[in-house]
Amino acid sequence: MRDRPKVPDERIVAGLESAYGISVRAIEFLPIGNDAAASTFRVLGEQRAFFLKLRRGSPNRASLTVPHHLRLSGIDSVVAPLVTISGALFAELDEYSLILYPWIEGESKWGKSLSQRQWREWGAIMRAIHRTCLSGELKAQLPQEQYGKRWLGRLEKVERALERIQQPHVFANELATLWRQKAAKIEEARGRYLSLGSRLEARGHEHVICHADIHPANIMVDDAGAIHIVDWDEVMLAPKERDLMFFIIDGHPNDAVAAFMDGYGECKVDKFGLAYYRYDWVLQEFCDYGERVLLSNELSDRELQFSIDEFKRLFSPGDVIELAEEAYRDSGKP
């Protein structure tokens, strides 16, 4: 979220010191990320720095337990939450949750290049994640692929809200206008999501741990060149194509894709799966920005305008809808 939450710094500091036993020298709000329910901070302690996520409500339990498990399993590139004094993976602070991570001195790779070695290393890391086994208890915490059903209810809720706009509301009205203009594309995306999901489900793929949001913005490279994977909020059990679509059909250069797959190792990739997950991403974006504009009472005008602008961008050349259409054509149009 780009707007600072209305929680005093001293309240956050007191919560951190009580739950984690650290002495906080300063905190700095970071206006980054695309999660309307979470805000982020850099926390400066006596000996080290930390990354803090302040989330409204309780966190997705699997987003904490799974990276914690992966880290314990020896995958050091996974950035997992730090434990509190009581051994928990988060702490409560009024209506918020405090989730503390180590601070990575480096940069996100969004819009930046990786070396061939790093692409190969990234592939090997993803292979290790996909091969990691989970206990029955951990598996029970993870959402599983629903094959064309996950977003339908939320999309219908947004569309019902669009129909009920009765009073002047500049952002809601603008979204309603855009939605009507793009109705054919939205309906096409919904139909392809359903048909591809049904086809993929019939193929009976193995489900593995998927980060499910593994684009370059969630890859940090530290000053030594090592890769760190952050933001496990969308983690789920799904076919491997759920993650691989971010590498194989995401606009990366061919040599980068080849290096990644060299690191990942030989495997059969289902093109129907890649196309399905491209459309899954499209519907997720429709739902996300629609809910922000129409169903949230807590966002500022700046956040609402950002959501409108991002919704528009979905239909731009080279963005997610065009990528989904390319993947659909490449799949053979089932």
C-alpha cells in the first residue's frame, strides 16, 4: 500500500519490542507493494535492520508456515518470517498483524536484468521448492488449485456492485465505464479461464508447492549477487505450471528462459496449464482492482486512482491480457 496506515510509530515500536525483544532505533514507512491490506516498513534495530509487514487482520497462515518450513528444509534463498519471543511467526497489534523479516541489502529485480548464472540459479531454487514435501498438517493449511472456479464468485460480486452504483462516485463511475467498454474482453477471459481449467483438471497433474506470485518484483538480489525469494502471500498447492508461467511466457528473453529451464531441469511443460494460469492471473486482477474501487471503504483517493490506472493497464500492449492471448494461441486453442 502506498498510503501510510493510521498507526502511530510509537505504537508499532512498542509492539515490536514487546513481541520480538528487539530494541528499535527508528522505523521508516516504505510506500511500496500492491497489497491494499498491508503496509511495509524498514526497522532499524541496535545491531541490524528488519523488514516489517503491517497487515490489517490476521495473516494467511500458510504464507508464514510454508516459507518457514522451506527455510528449515535447507532452501536458504527463501526469506521466511522471524519468530517472536513466544515462537510464533507473527504478533498481534490491535486490528493488525506484525510480521517481521530480515532486511535484504540489495534490490528487487523488477525491470532489471539478471545474469545467465542467476537465471540458472533461480531455476534450481524453484525446482527445490517444487520437490519439497509437506506434512499433512502443513498441506491442510494451503489452498489448492480450483481449476476455473477460484475467481468466479468474486468476479460476480464485483459485477453486481457495478450494477448497484446509484450515487455520484468518480472512481466507481470511471470503473463502470471502463468495464462496459472492455466487456467483450472480460467475458472472453472468463470463458477461456473456465474451459482451460476444465481441460487442465482432466489431465490430473501432480500438485506441488507454488509461490504463485514469483515475478521479478518478488526476487531480491543482495550485494553479493545471491537470490532471495520474498512475499509468499499467494502460496498454494498447484501444478508446477502455476509458477513456470512467470518464466516461460512472461516476456523474458529466450536466453534467460533457456538458462532458467536449464537450472530447473528436464520436465514436460503443459501449454494448456501455462495458458490457464495466464487467464487465472487476468481474472485475479479484475477482481482485485474491482474490489478496491467498489467494495473498500478504507482506501484514499490516491489508492483508488492507482487501482483505476492499473485496471486500464491490464489491456495495454504487452501486459497480462495480451500475454494470456499469446499463451492461448500457443496452447492450440482447446
